[in-house]
Amino acid sequence: MTAADSEADVIVIGGGPAGSTAAALLAEGGHRVVLLEKAHHPRFHIGESLLPANLPLFRRLGIAEAVRAVGMEKWGVEFYSPGHGRTQSYRFADSWNKEMPHSYEVRRSQLDEILIRRAGALGARIVEGCRAREVAFLGEDGVRVDGQHESGAAESWRGRFLIDASGRDTFLGTRLGTKRRNRRHDSAAVYAHFRGAWRHEDPRRAGDISIFWFEHGWFWYIPLADGITSVGAVAWPYYMKRRAKPVREFFLDTIAQSPALAERLASAELASEVEATGNYSYRCAHPHGERFLLTGDAYSFIDPVFSSGVLFAMQGGAAAAEALDLTLREPARRGAAFRHFARVSRHGPRAFSWYIYRMTRPAMRELFMDPHNPLRMREALLSLLAGDIYGRTPIWNALRAFKMLYYLVSILTPRRSLAALRRHSANMRSSAAAAAG
């Protein structure tokens, strides 16, 4: 390897949606980019449900047709409430902005490979099977990243800037001590793929994601184009700690607690190993430093009930590319560029988190299961569910009205609301005690 090969304008750690999006746009802009990915694509990843707001990003990257070819059309979302004994369906076409009527369900192994190969085609140097091990910040001389290949061979790269898109590995957040557990919301997940699960007969509903509430959290149910269905449970940590049997049996027992979900899986069989993950919600203290940017799950992760992960990752990657493109061309504007990147990075989790924190509360279930549209609140909520939060769609006053309605419903049902608040407080105390222990 020559010295020129080991130098770059930007080093990207991580080849998921955030890192690949950033690398693709920077390379397209004529910058030298090296992307380090610890695995080889295709590789498994959870988080298969996309939002309509992802589609403009796919078009911008020139991969819209490739994604359509591997995806299953997703025209809406449905919620099942055991207290109501029924589902409530929402269509993205009914949102405020009628130009975002659908999205896709995809295998992440396919989507992520499309993204990283696009970055390579646009000129980024892709180094797979190489894990970043150490980082050194060199002041105005930039940054050095030391990596290790699968063979055990070491290699180093020098760059002017670093983008950490390492996902839940949180490469920089862990090393800098800036990663913080979300004290307002904590959860863990267990999940697997099934073959032969029930599908809607209506083709416009066959790809809908379904959310099932149950006593300890919620389930996702995501149909994929190849006949596989992704199913997962997101629950409070206290419930996961009860596990006294193998994770496969524990997961199947958990599914049995939702008869409506169990019915959909009655004729299905497991098509993958059952996996579990904890410490689900966190955020790093700052999305950037003088020579680095954090994006995607490397910066923050929130409960995925609204399928926002890939959108946040790609928007963050695009914002990181925009900030560094401006900085590399006009160094004097670095401060303004990084501040704008920080606003974009915080905006998505901030816009979604209020609803996520309250998603299991009785008042929120009532509003989701009996939707109305005064002051266009329902249209605004659908725009949020579609991920239409980065443009100019004027949804924010209507969403404020929705929040006021939520508080009103909470006040009118004081016993249920107080009981839910006490349960939430107990869950968070349990999580904090476990983290401290």
C-alpha cells in the first residue's frame, strides 16, 4: 500500500445505511473517502421496515429501482390493541403530504449491500472485513484510524475528518465516554424470522407492518418479499430478566402472550435463530467534535416502534456528507456546517421520542385506536409516521394540538393514567438499578 492509498479526506467507520450514504455522497462530490466495514456484505441486520421519507434519499443516491426490486411495498401500518380486541389501520396516502404514499419492507442484508456497493461505484474505497481498533486525533493534522483485517494484519489510515457510523458498536462514543443510557425509556428486544406466516389477501395491505401491544411491551410483524416474516418483541428489561429458559423457548412463550399474533404464526415455522439484544435506547452527549461526526446508531438509538432507524441513519449520513463537503471546500465555514449537522442529527429522535415514551400509555392507545382529524391532527400524525419531518410540510401546530389532546385524555382517565405512570417509573428504576449493578 502506498502512502497515497492510506490517506483520505474522510474516513468512515461502518458500512450500514449511515456510513454508506455519507461515503456515497462525499465520493460523488469528488472527495477521497475510505470506508471501513468490519463484516462482509451481505450480512444480517434487523430493522427491515422503511418509511416513505426514505424514498427521496434512494432517488438521490440513484438506487430507487434497485431497492424496489428487492422490497415489498408497504402502504401503511396497523396497530393491534388487546384492550380493544381489534386492529386500527393507517394509510400513508392519507397523510398531510400526499406525495409519500408508500415505502418498502426489505431484508437489510440486501438494502445495506445496495447502499455500500453504490458508495464504491461512486468512488469511495470500501475495505470490508476490517475492524477499526484505535483512533488518534492529531489536531489540525486530522485523524488516524488503526484497523485490523480478518487475517490479523494491521493497517492505518490518515484522514482530515472521521465519520463514526459504527452503529450500536458506538466506536467513538464508547472510547470518549460520551454514550449515555436513555433514562426516560429503556427496553430490550428478542426477534427471529418465520416462514409461512399469515399475510393479508389485499395486495395493498400484504406489506403493512403490524404493531401488537402486550402486557410487557410490543411486537413487530414485518412481511418480507421472499415469504419470510420478521417478528420481534420489544419489552421492558424487567421482563427479559425473568428468562429462565433458552432464548428460543422464551421468545415463543412471549409470542403466546399475544393471542392475535400467535394466531398469525400458528402455521409458521422458525426460519432463523432467535436473537436478543439489550440496552436498546441511548444517545451520545454530542454529535460531533472538531474532527469527527457521529451519525446513525453511532450517535443515538431509540425504541424502533415507528421504524425510524434507517431514515435517521440515512438523513444523518446525508447531513454529515453535506457538512464535510462544505468544510472541505470552505474551511472557514466549518463551525456553521457542524452546527447545522447537529440540528439535523437531534431533530429526528427529538420529534419521535415524545410519542415513543408514551406509546404504551392508555391515553395514547385510545388516540391511536380511535383516530379523528380535528385541526388535521390525524394527517399530521400520519406524516410523522411516514418520516416526513425534514421538509416543509406544516405539521407541527397540528402535532402540538395532538399532544394537548393526549394530556386531556390522560386527565379524563386519571386512574389508568396514574397506574401507567407508576408502572413506567418502576420499570425505569429497575433498569437504573440493573445498570448500576
